[in-house]
Amino acid sequence: MFLVFEPSNLPYAEVLSYLLANANKKINVGLAPLDAVNPLVLHILPTEKDRSKKILIGKCSVSRYFARIASKPLYSSLSLSNQIVVDDVLDNVRNRHISEVLKVINAAEGNYILGSKISLADIIAYDYFKVNPQPKTSETFTNWFNKIDNLPEAVEAAKIIKNALNTSDVNDIFKLKIAEQLSTLSEYGDFSIPVARLRLQGNPVQLVKEFIEKFQTNEYITSTNSAGMFLNFTISREKLRFFLIPRVLPLNENYGINASRAGKVSIVEFSSPNIAKPFHAGQEVLLLANGHKTIGINYLGDWDKQYGLLAVGYKKYGNDEKLQKNPIKHLFHVYVSVNRDASENPFQLVIQNFELMGMPWAPQCHHINFGLVKSKDGQMSTRKGTVVFLEEILDAAKNEMHYVMKKNEAKYKQIEELEYVSDVVGMSAVMIQDMMARRVKDYELDWNRMLSFEGDTGPYLQYAHARFCSLARNQSQYDIDENTDISCLNEKEAKDLINLISQYPALIKSLPAQLEPCMVVSCCMSCMRLAHAVSQALEALWVQDQEENVSKARLALYTCARITLHNALSILGIRPLEKIGQSQSCSF
């Protein structure tokens, strides 16, 4: 189950009902996108017993669902008269007849509304007053509220909701503040920018000027300006700093993860190796997690036309002895040879065939195509035999990285698991080069550039991450958490880094639609360019030999940067290293 909600509609009733229901099913709670059509949705995924997928919308519908499956008498097992009382409370809360709700609560004299046992009426009323505290209340009301608020399930519900809120994009806070004002300037309600896309009556440029004149800056939005048909807003860097760093630190590896696509089920084909093709650069699939339930498959059988070609080719070029020694390599050579004999190169329109077969899921299939990896002499081709196997690329990258790290003898001696480290750095080099360009673009396999510790490369990213880790080890005397005072982070370098870190969750949300791994790499590169700039400006942002509050604040900032880089590398399938031989001692 996935319960997805907007921050404007906190699901205390829904989560509390679930926890009280003692349901055996697992529920995940997460935030909906800012522009969600429905503010609260429960996705009930298919099971072996029930193959249908259900969607429930709205606070009362979801809460009633949990109440009905509860082992406790929250609703269904109540007497008819008590169900009527519950229904009345729900209707009064829904219609905002709060005075009527308060009368029922006060009549209970500190107990639950129906007596000694909690019911759905208490849960829905509690939900409203949890979000909308009353300025003046009776002692009876206070006793009733505290009775529910102190329940272990209510405490757990608050914790679950808080954790979900912590996964939100902090920039959404500022977008909401903009939307709140803009909605009062137009009868069309909340809307997005640019103004031309809103299709409002009137000249878009003139509308922009009118909105700018009427918009009032505040503690969140510090200034406004216009550029043609675009409204531009400058947010408070102090507020961003206040929201961001205390959120990133406790989330750690979960920073950027969200539930914006909760309830969706995707089949993800991983390597799906073509048996007629040994793995070579270009066949990679990036799994992007935004709340999807994913079913991974590794289909070992992409043969189609190749199967027939190999069958014919083996009769002509096959050798049983060579097949026993190295079956993949030998079949590959057979495949290349037989393709020289065949001039046609047809391809099968699989998705169109699915549609012709009447498969209802055919429109949801997507073919993620890739460009070609080229050598300096031209493109690589399996059929022509002009390929470089991935195994050969990885071995060469590993050996080169080992050689480079060995140049720094002092650091080289400190590294544990040298084979592992050189292997990971080598794989990072290959993967980053492969994902740097948009996937449909061809690129040249450039060994010198790929294996460099400088520029936008995999080894440089590993080096940058290792430097952050070195900083943390060197300053281990400081305890950093979400309560660390960060008010002194006012330098331009600090503000720029905070701004960049804040953009990571929105980037992760955008990736499933774009299906472009290079977008995450671009984020890594931006982080590293800024990290490199910060490392060059040590006079402004040193950690060592500073006042303790300054050292801790800057260390908290650098920790957030490391977390962001670590998570971006991880989502690419790259294992971030804490030490590599190229790392230089840094005193930040």
C-alpha cells in the first residue's frame, strides 16, 4: 500500500486508523507532487488473493477503509446508533461545523466520543484539531485530545508523517508561498509560471507587470522582477539554509528519495544481454526510484534473428573444441562471420506487434534506445566484429587506475583493498563517460579523457567524494546533526552550495519522465565544480582553526554536499569511495 499526500493535507487520521487497524499489509507513506490533482490518495496494490488494483481518494474514504478492516470496533462492528454518531461527526468535520464537533467531544467528559473505546469519530476529529489547534478549549476537550495524542499509535503516526515531510523538496516551500499570493491576483487560482502558458485574457507582458506591482515581498520571497513574459522571484537564502541543512543531515542516504510515483508498477529490464553479443559499452539501464514498485527481470534470451543466423553460421564456421573453451567468444566470432554473409539488417517492431495482438499494456511499453560507442577509427559493430568488449574496457580501466594511484606512494600504502579500489575507480570512469552524453547520441571511447582525475570524469567524482570523507575524518572531534547552528553560513560560496544541494530532489523527480541518466551526471558535475571552487576558496570557508560554531556550521554544509554527491553516484550504480590513492591531504 502507498499513501500519498500533499503537505497541505496531513494524513493523521489515515495513518492513525491504519496503525489502530492492526493490518498485516505494509503501508508506505510519502509526499505527492506539488501539482497533484488529488491531495490524498491510497494505492492498494494487487495481491495473490486479489489481483485488482484499487485507488481510494480523500481523508474519510481512506480512514473508513482502514476502520473497516480493523480488529478493533472503529466503525463496522459498532451498533447502528453508534455508527450514526460517527457519521455525524465525519459530516460536521467535512462541512467545517466545528462547534457541533466540540459539543460532542465535551459531552463525552474527557472519554472517547462513544465511551471507553476509540472510534473513527475520535480519529477524524483528532485529525482536524491536530492540524487546526483551537485557541481556547475546555479542560474536557484538552483531556480528550491528550488521551488520543498520547496513544503509542498516534505518536508513531506523527513520526511517520514527519519522516515523509522530510523527504519533500525544500524549494516547494517557496513555490507554495509564491502560489499563495498569485492565486489572490487572478480568479484562476494557483498557477505556474511563465504567464504566457496560463492562457489568461490580456497581454502576457502586461499581466506580468501587473503581478509584479501587486506582489508583496516577504520573509520567503525577497524580490521580484520580470523578463518579457516571465515572472522571476528571488527567495531568501537564509530561509533556504534553515530548511535545507537540518533536513539533509538526518535523511542521509534517503535524501532525494520520494514517493511521487507511488502506486505505479514498472517492469525494469536490467542488462538483458543479447547472447549473440558479449556485454559491451552501450547496454546499460538506470533504475530510477521515485516510489515505483519495480519488478526487475534479466531476460537471457534475446536471440530472434540472431538465433537463426547462429544456427546456420555454426554449421559453416563452428568448432566444438573452441566452443568448449570459450563459448561466448566463439559464438561471437561465428556470429560476425555469418553476418558478413548476410546483407540484410531488419528489425522487429515489437511494440506495434503487441498492439496488433490487442495487448492492453502495449501503449505503456517504452523502448529506451541508445547511441553508438565509437572507436577513433569509426563506430563499433557486433556484426562486423569491430567491438571492444566491456570486460576488456573494465580490465584496462582498472589497471590504469592502479598505475595512477601508485604514483602517490604515501597514499598508496594507506589504501586497503587496492584491487577493489582500482576496480571501482575504473568502473566509475567507464560509467560516467558512457552516461555523460544523452543516451541517443554517439560518443567516442576516449581512454585518455575517461581515465583522467581532472575534468568531468568518474575518477574526479570519486576524488571529490574522498576529499569530503577525508575532511570528516580530520574533523571527527565535532558532532554534527540537524540541531547544529548554521546561522553563520552567509558567504557567497556557502549560499551557492546550499542552492545547488537543494535542487537535487527535484532532479530525481524529473528523471523517470526524461529517461536520461546524463541528467544525474550533470548534477554530480555541478556539485563537483562548486566543490572544486569551494576548495580553492579555503580562506573563506575553512573548517580547521576556526571558532567552534563556524567550524561545525561549515562541516555541516560540507556533509550535506557529500551526502548529495554520494546519493547521486549511488543512483547511477557507482559505489562512492572514502579513500583513493589520488586523494591529497586537505585541511579545509
